[in-house]
Amino acid sequence: MDTDSARILALRALGWLAADDALFDAFLTSSGTDVAAVRAAADTPALLTSMLDFVLQSDEWVLACAGELAVAPTELALARAVLGGRDRMHWT
């Protein structure tokens, strides 16, 4: 996956997250940010990796997001790795 594909997938995942009020509020609370800051930074790797980290905390969220976006669940983790400079890649 290249950076552009990862960014597009992450933006789609952000849209999925934002459509769920309760889950989006949980993201805002856990990240210490607000809607205005998310809008301002929505296309930055920092915000997108933070959001993907949040989604990747729960298998249920990963499966729901991947299902809604019609991608394999592993694509979300791969997008996170690409956008984060592969800072969390492991091979175990």
C-alpha cells in the first residue's frame, strides 16, 4: 500500500468513525481533541494514525469499519503502518 492509498483509506475510516456519535465522542475524549481540531488536521498523518490507533483497539470496531468500507480488516492496520512510517510494524 502506498501513502496516497493509506491516506484515502484512513480518511474513509475517519468518515466511518465520525458517523457514529458515541464512538466519535469516545475518540475525541481519548485523544484530548475536539471536532474543530479534527477538521483542521483531518488530512495529516498524525491525526490519521491516531484515529486508526483508536479504531484498531477493538476487533469489533475494526470489523465494523472494514465491513462498511468493503476492505479487508488487515488493510486498516496496513494503512496505519504506512502513515506512521511503519513505526509499529512487527513480524510476529
